[in-house]
Amino acid sequence: MRDDRLAPAPMRLDGLDVARFLAFVGMVIVNFRIAMGAEEAGTGMLHVLAGALEGRAAATFVVLAGLSLGLGTARGSSGHVILVTTRRALFLMAAGLLNTLIFDADILHYYAVYFFLAIFTLSLSSRSLIGLILLVNAIFMILLFTLDYDAGWNWVDYTYSGFWTPEGFVRNLLFNGWHPVFPWFGFLLFGLVLSRLRLADRRVQGGLIAAGVAGLVLAEALSAGLQALVAGDSALLEVVTTAPVPPTPLYTLAGMSAAALVIGLCLRGAGALGRLGIIAVLAPAGRQTLTLYIAHILVGMGILEALGLLGGQTLPVAMMAALAFCAASVVYALAWSRLARHGPIERVMRRLAG
């Protein structure tokens, strides 16, 4: 007996590995751009691309995490899934807090809370999950209009004062950090919803592509119209954009739509990419994104610092540095995959958490 809380028996969907790698590439570009001080305004293609990736790449990453969690839930017993997910949440919290000492915009400790909260939603129907997505976005908007979103922030250098205090940590985690639970937990819930679909079905893949395009167009159209209505009111202008800061419902719509589009395209194109040998090249990196995420901070930004490239750089330089690191990541992942199926940090997590 089956309902929409359980996905069909999952098969290997290599397109998801490619989607995960592409989301990682987008995150590297965004993070290198910020770290290298290459945030100058512009209207060229590179600026348009960089602007489109900001917030969308990380959102796609979280949606894919939820999708993977949903597919994993379909494979195992509920008790085992809860135990493993709890252990992995603890691992990610510890790794994320250590990473925060080096990189303020860490996403791993937020992931830990997303996964822990997801434990209580795994048995819910897709309709209930969609209701929760709406709820976490509504809660964020209530907080936005009742609390000070700028509290703790120095927007000139992106530092956050009081992060290690109880009040500052909770505020950053739930409300005004880089990836706060409200509303970012909604992206993981959206991934759980997607995991209940028959993702190997070409009609479903086409639906994801169409819905992604429609959602992006709708979000940008609504944003443009609302900005025209509230022109001159800087406070309201901030809440009617699709920018990730602050992450308002229009941003959530744009982020989920971008994720649906990328996932749909990668699943639909997996056959052709496989015949061209591209899957075999990119998939290993897509399966090691936790290792590569930490490496882009420790190794990638470490090299940039050693070369004196942190701050004062142009967008083309930041883009080239990001793509060079991603190319090196593909080479590394291919070589490592000859030795082990999982990346080094993934292996540690699996050993500790199951």
C-alpha cells in the first residue's frame, strides 16, 4: 500500500549528481566574488550571470539536499533514517561551527538544523509539506516587520557582531543570518516534495522545466510591478525584490523555480550527457560536494589569500578564479573516485553517523 508520503523505489538518477555539481559551481562563483571584493555594479553578461547565481545556487543546493533525504527515506526504515539523519545533523553542526571560525558565510550549521527539523516532517503528505513551506515564509515576514533585520550586521564588510552570544546566534540562525531557518528550511521541504515525484519520467522532468521557467518569470514580473508601485519607499523596495537579502517570498519563489529548472534540465539531459561522457566526468564531483565545499574555503580561498587576491578584484578575475577551482575540483574528484566511492569528509561523516 502506497501514498504520496513514500517515493517510488528509487533508481540511480545521475542527473542529480550533475545538478549538485552545478549548484556547487554557482556557490563557488558567488563566494569567490564576495571574498575577492568583486561586487561592482554592471550590466554586462558576467554581471547578469553573477546576479542570477546569487542566492539561487545555494537554494538549489538545499533543495537537492532535501531531495536526497527524501529518496533515502524511501530506501530505509523510518527508525534508521531518523537515527542517521540526527547523527548527520550533529556532524554538520560541529563541522559548520568550526568552519564559521574561518568563513562567516558557512552554510553547514544551518543545514544541520534543516535536517534535524526535517525528521519531524518525513511522514507528512506532500500537501502538508507545501503548507509548511508557506508557513515558514509567513513567519519570516512577520519577523521581518517586527524585528530589526539589520541587528548585528555591518553591511560594509559583511561581519556579524555577537554571533557567538546566545541571543546573536539564535537571531542569526533563525532570522537574519546568511541562510536562516526562516525561510530557508522551506527549500529543504521543497526537495522532500520533489522526491515524491517520478523523477525518471520524462513528463515529470518536462514539468519541472516548465514550472521552473514559469516561476522565475512570475517572480521577476511580480517584483518589477511591485517595485513600480512602491517606488521611493526604500523600506518596502527591499521586500519586493527577488534578492536573497532579505529572503522574502519572491526570493523563495525564484529560488525554488531555479532549483526546479536546473534539476529538470539535468535529469532530462542525463542520457545525452552520459553518451557524451560528461556524466562520468562531473558525477564524481557531484557526489563529493561536502568535501569540495570545505575545500573551496580552506584551499581555494587560502590560495587567493596567499596570492593577495582577497579584496579589490574585478568580476572577470573572480569568475576565472572560481572556474579554475571548479575545474581542479573535477580533476581531483575523478582521481579520488578511483580510490573510494565517497569523498574524504563524506567518508568521515558516514563512519560517524552511518
